[in-house]
Amino acid sequence: MRAGSAGRPARAESRATRRAACITRAALALCAALLAVGCGHRGAPRPPLPRIPEEPRAVYWWQRGDHLEVVADYRLQALEGRTLRPPVRPVVLWVPARSPGEAESWRARPRAGEFRRSAAEVPLEPFPETVLGTRTRARRSVSLDPFGRSVVVVLALAVRDRRARSFPSPRRTWQPLRPALPAPGTVQAIPEETGVRLRWSIPADSRARFVDVYRAVGEGNAFPPEPWRRVDASSGELLDEDARYGQLLRYQVAYAADVPGIPVESLPVVTDPVRYLDVFPPAAPRGLDVVPEPGGVRVLWAPGGSRDEARVEIYRQVEGSREWTLAGTVDVPGATFLDTGLDPGRRYRYRLIAVDVRGNRSKPAGPTAWERPREGRR
């Protein structure tokens, strides 16, 4: 036997071993790839979503008097479907700042995690258990005492149950105003033909630069969180020209300070409900004049200007009589009337009354001077 023939089986066995090792490594790599695909990504599986309450939405803040108030929409359920464990309540998260610049730095996105870890909590009134699992919009308030003498405060709102706290709402800055603004002394709501006029006392506190007016239409409807109008406090009055006949209107009036961040107001004064009804006579016609014509007299005027004026009634008086007779009517916007079939030998004069769509009647306009028709026929 030749010397090389003994080594062939050994080399063949070595090649088989290497081939088996390659197949094994390929199989392991394939298994690893399939496992990664099954997990949805490479690396360790992702942790489950946090089982925490949902954060408040549509949050509106303001300081009213010596309280901080907040209105928000709450979805009183938890992420991943966990049932909230009472007591469930909103909590105010806050961090004090020494200046507006420092407060703005707390609102920067990179400091969101630091804010969540550093913020103090002020618990608010809990929700009734009957509303858990539903959506609700709620108003809560807290006195200024927990915030000490802070010059500027960074605020956010969260929801907490017995197990966990939600993520906070967007952060807002607030400059607490101390002492609180005094409330308006008197507020009147006076219906007029052109709308409802609001009148208030001029504030003695120079910090009260504005008046915030809140408006609610209908019985039982709550005032919205944002004011309907903001006007200069020194004006002393505001006319609600949007009022429509038949509406039930309520108004809430508060002094407001000119400060950055969330609004700062006094305690509000709420007016008595106003049932806005059309009981107002229209303005009388203006510029009344008469022009003689053959066999008649032409009457001319200008409308009184009331927005609901419907027609004008023309009344005639014959010289020597005390009676006024209806000569005719003219629908708005007409402003002229020819009274015909008159006796040229007699003199006549006229007065006018405007009537609105509800039948309210103006004071008479006139009478005119006496006028005699011209001879002849038209």
C-alpha cells in the first residue's frame, strides 16, 4: 500500500466535519433571524406601554381672586385598559422660578423629564366614582397658599389614582398677583332696542386695566372658560349687539390685570338673567315734510333707523277737526306717500307713526304744517 492512501479517509472526515459545522452555524443564524422577526424588531423585546391614567386635555388656567382655577377635559380611564383605582383626582404640578426667563427655561422640551421629577404636587378635589371610565369636563380650584411667595410658577396638570400618575399637560407660566384684584362693585345688564348694555363701576385699583365679560345663552348653560369680550375697564360699559330677541342671557364680569402667562382676574360678578324681549318702540320717522300736488298732498320722510321697523302709518287731520284719520301705510323701506282725492278748498296736515315687526309703535312724528292741495287733476 502506498503511503498517501492512508491519509485520504482522514481528510474526507475533516471536510465532512467542517461542512456539518457550517450547516449548524447557518441553522442557528436562521433561527436567530426568525426569532427577531417574530419579536417585530432586533434586540430585546419592547416593554409594554405604561399602565397609567390618561393625561388631561384642553386645559385652561386662570387666577381668579385668591384662587387658582383650572378647567380641563378628562378621560377617566387608563392606558392599556386598566381600571382606575379611586380616589382619582387632578393634581397641579408646579415648580417655582425666580424670574420669567428661568420659568421659560423650565418649559423647554429637554427639561420635560426633569420637570416631572422635580415638580411638587397640589391635589385637587377627587372625581366621584360614578364618572370613572367616562369623559368629563370639570372645573377645579385651589387657594394660592400652597404656592408660597413664588414670583413666577411653572404649572402643569395631571391625573392621579391610587397606583400611578398620568403624564402632565403642556406647561404654562403664571405670575401670581398678590393681593388679589377686588371684584367690581356694581354690574348692570340693561336691555335696549339695539342690544343689552352692560355697565360696571370704574375700578379704583390701577392694576385692573381690563374687564373680562363672559356670556352664556340659555337657561342652565355654564359660562365658557374664555371671556366673550375683553375691554378697557375705564370705558365703564359695553353694548352686546349680538343679543337676539327671545334669548335668555347671563353675563359674568371680572376685572383683569395685564400680566403675561395665564389670565389673572378678580372674583366675578354675575348679573341677573335677562330675558331679551322686543318691548321697545321703534324710532319715529325723521325729516317729515309735505308738498302740495294737483288734487292731493305728497308726504315725505326719512326712516327712524330702527333695525326691526316694518311700516309707517300716515295719519291726516282736516283743518277745523280734532280727529286724526289713517290715510294709508307704507312698508319699509318706502319713505313717501301721496294722499289723493282731497278738497282743494281745505287745508290738511299729517303725522306719522313707525311700527316694528312685533307691533310696537313709535311716538308720533309731526304734525306737519297745514297744506292745501293744488287745483286740477293729476
